[in-house]
Amino acid sequence: MTYRSAILTLALSLLAALGHAQTSSDWPSRAVRVIVPYPAGGGVDVLARALAQKLQERWQQPVTVDNRPGANTLVGTEMVARSNDGHTLLLTTDATFTINPHLYNKLPYDFERDFAPISRMVSFSQLLVASANLPANTLPELVALARKQPGQLSYASYGAGSQPQLATEMLKQKAGIFIVHIPYRGIPQAVSAVVSGEIPLTWAGIPSARPHLQSKRMKALAYGGKTRHPAFPDVPTVTELGYPEVDANVWVGLLAPIAMPAATVERIGRDVASILREPAFKEREIDGKGYDLIAGDGRELARHIRQELGTRAGPIRYSGAKVD
């Protein structure tokens, strides 16, 4: 009887797996929610909404973006880690899995335990931007001004431990200057503060910065990439200006809760990569926004997170950045 029970259990398991494999292409069976752990209006949110619209057309089910900012992406990320509805995804940046582990003694989620990576979609470098009335038009002029006025200048970030803080703290270390950190709720709020003159400096991606640079309400002092960006050929890189250690690079990725079946995760990844590579979408939402297309699969994203988790430790420790 025990032998028969074991055989029956195995048979049922195989049938369930086969049935799942046959029905994974039917996913989604209802609305899909994409959690973005950043406020609405930033570059990551804009990309998420453009992608959601295309996925909705392809899947013939509603795909909604749900902004859940807070605590350096911890709020939204934990929501996805704890979700069990089979129709919730996480669209986030490198901060969630390669920066936060170095800033917190304990996280409410674990990459290996709680998440199934789907795709590292795009990457981009940020611009160091300043308010129009700042009496410095270049990074060397900013450094000279900060040395004359230690502690009198400030910079905005979208939270303690965010990429703008890490980049500026490293710049402060290397340039020997003191600029005060003022954290905001998100990059739209930080950029708005610079545009209004409330704060003189921040780092921002091209989608967030371009309209204000074009209207002359902000100015770009440096670019965080290793080579100049074609949209801003006159803006020198931090490397050119003598600060190659300043890291202002970000990637955006899509992940699912670990319980989501592998076949479904792979199917989502294929659909996302296909959309990202569509000529019209790529021209409008990737190239047109200053992103670099990656469109990798889940294995590539997992490898990259593990590698970057190790390489981030030294620079973060050296920068002195910490959660306030």
C-alpha cells in the first residue's frame, strides 16, 4: 500500500507539472500588477508605464503600475517578496539588490530566497545637474566654490543610500569638499527642488533632466558615463574631469516572486525582451530617453546582481554613505 501510495503521489506530481507546463502560456489569467518602488513621474516610472501598456496589448489582460516608494525601495520590494497571487512583478533599479544590502544590517527580503529574476532591461548614467543660479558652470568650478564655502552648499538625493548620494559622497571624498546631503522622497522631487533653486545640486537621468536643461532652468556640470552622451556632447564625463571613481550608473530590472513558475518567468522575459527590441518602442522609449538597451534574460540578471553586490562593497564603504 505504501509503494502504491508513493507511485500515485509521483504520478500526480508529474501530471500537475505537465498540466502547468501546458497552461503556462495561458498566463496571465487576470490583471497583472507591476510594483515600482519609486514615486510616479521619474524615469523608471515612465519606462514602467510604457512597458505595461505594451504588455497589456500582448497579454490581453490589464497591466497596472503601482508606485510604492519608501525606505530606499524596501517598501515596494517587500510587498512583491510577500505576494502570492501569481500576478505581481517588481520593476526596480540596482539599489534594491546591490546597494541596500551594504546599507542595512537586516533587509526584509533576500534576492536568492525571495525573487526570480526576469530581465535586466536597460542601463543609464546620470548627469550632475545644478540650479540655473548656482555660480558654477562646470564641475571644477563647483569644486572650487565648495572649497571656498565648506558646508554652505547642499545636494538633493532620492533617499539615503541612493545613487545620487553615493556618487556625491565619493566626489566629496576625492575632491576634498563638504556639501550637505538633503534626501527627498524621489527623483522628481529632487529635480523640482533644483529647478526651483531650493537645492543647488542633484544627479538625474536624462529623461528627468532633459526638459529642464532645454528650458535653461538647470545646467549640466558633468556626466556619469565613461564616454560623453551623444545628446549632450559638450558635457564632460566625471572620468575626464579626474574623478573616475564616481559611480553614477544605474540599471533597471524586472523580477518576480520566487514562487512564480519558471516557465512563466521565462515567458515574461521573452515578451519583455521582444517589446524592448521593437524598433518603434526602442526609438521612443529607450534611445529617445537616453537609455542603453540590455534586454537580458533572468540568468544574466542574476549573474550581474551577484557580481555587482561584491564590487559595490568597497566604493560604498569608502564613500561613507549610510542610512540616516
